[in-house]
Amino acid sequence: MHYKSLYINNFRSYREYVVELSPGVNIVVGPNASGKTNMLEAILTLSSGSSFRAKDRDLIAWGNDWSSVRGVTDQGIERAVKLRSVGPRIEKLLKVEDKEFRRIDKRHLEPVTLFEPEHMKMVHGSPEKRREYLDGILVQTEAMYQKFLRDYKRVLSQRNKLLKANRPVSHDELFVWNLKLSDLGSYIVENRLRLIEQINTKTNQIYSRLSGKPSKLKVGYKCSVGSKDYASAALKSLQENIDTDRRVGFTSVGPHRDDVWFELNGQPALSTASRGENRTIVLGCKLIELGILEESHSKTPILLLDDVFSELDSSRRQHITKYLEKYQTVITTTDADAILKHFIGDYKIIPT
């Protein structure tokens, strides 16, 4: 699937904007703050229902109470997402042909992979970045994952409020929330572990191809309560940590405290990987994500690259362009010439 045309209204910096897209590589060129990334946001919101850097309210152009993004695919299917400000809340409506949906789940998603500069921090950055990488794939591939993740965050918030309450809270009162957290957390961790196994079947091949030499890359999962019989282990740990959690004011164990680690040629990447190796690890993980989405949806994902070519050296730019031939790709850049010399196929320049 790819988009042939986009119609953007009152979305970020766009008031009324129409653009025809190539089924191959589209290079969005312009100076900083010219709205290049806003186009990626529009495509991502149309495909997945949300942005990667802002809440729904912030997507509506200043001074308006609604915004919309509409796309027509190569199969002639019309797809649109509309945001409308209704008092303190934002209504979101997805329309596919003549069907409307107010809650967007996996059934309504079009597969899309985003690669942006913040992802370069995945190996050396906070654990949250690494968890987001796994969750972003699972939301697009597992039908119930988004619901379980949303429910987990809601229950976690309720438990944390009790921990901070200015009144005595009994162990029995917390037990109800501990039980819910352990059950919901079990689903999340089991899916993350299964995804890690899937990723590891592809890491060596893709990393070696990107780096130009045989290498071994392994991805692992650090579980805060142990991964075997997770629900029971999590419930026990939550009960045992109640006093500690009260003292610090938050829940100290669970999927929200887990981490992902990378091992390159038998050494921990966090402490030994060079800047170039770090970038290759992240790039490899994003390309693996593309393959997983394609396999899960049985359709070709869209690839969005937000000014990442400036973060890559010439060798890695050449390697990544070899993967772009089969995907509709939208690349933002301030310097088109730095990208064009690596392409031999068709491309379209879109100025902003």
C-alpha cells in the first residue's frame, strides 16, 4: 500500500495543502522550521492515529478548532483522520471509505515505520526509548496490545495515587491494584519477550550487511521481576515492595521499569559500542521493524525518515538506500544533494 495523494487542512503549519506522492522515494526539502517534519506527522497520524511528538490537541493549527488529513491510496481507497476540539477534550474520528471509527486499533492501522534523530539515543539513552521501540511494534502487530498497555498505564496511575495519598492505605486496598497490574503486566512482558526472540533471528544478518563485515548483535530484555511465571512473580514483588513504594511515591517494579540491552560481538554495546556502531545498531533495529510489520500485515509498510541522513556517514547512507527500493519512503532534509547521490531509482522532490 502507498499513498498517491495527501490533503492536509489546519494541521500544524499547514492550512490547506495538497501533495502528490511517488510510490518510491519522496524527498521533502526545506530549511529548518519550514514544516518538513509536519508532513511526516500528518502521514503518521493518518496511518497510525497519532503523532510521534505531540498530543492530538497540538496537531490542530493555531486559531482553529479542527484539523484533518486525508489520503488516497494506490488502490483507490480513501482514508481520513479528523481532530476536533470540543471544550477541554479532542474528538478523533478515523474514516476509511464509508466506515467511521472513534477508537483506533490494529484493525484500522496502516503499517508505518518512523526513523527520527531521537531514535539515535536508543542504545545509550533512557530505558523508556528502548521500551517505546518494542511497544511501537507491538501496537501495530498485536490486536490487543494497545488496550492492555493503555489499561496498564491507567491502573499504574491509580496505584501511584494511592501510594502518595495523605491517608493510611491498607495492604488489602493496594492488593486489588497489585493483582490487576500483575495480570496486565504479564501480557505486556510475554509479548515483549516474544518480539525480542523474533528480532534476534534477524540481527546478525542485517547488522553485518550494514556494517560491511561479519558481526554478532544480540538484543535482550531485563525484567524487573523475573520473566518466568511473570504474573505470580510480579504480584509477589509488588506486595513485598509496598513500603518502599510508599516511601518513594511510585511503583518500583513492572513493565514500566524494564529495560532492553544490546550486545555486540559478545560485549555490552552500552559501554563499548562506538558512535558508528551505535548508529548501525539503531538503523538495523528500524529495518528489522520494517520486516516485522510487513510480515504481520501482509502489506508493505511506509517508511518515514526525519532528517536522519545527516546523522549517518556515507557508507551507511548507501546501505540504507538499498532497502528503500520496495517501500514508499518520505525523507526530510535540508540538503537534497547529500541524499540524491545515493539514489539510482526514481524519486520525487517536494519543496517546503
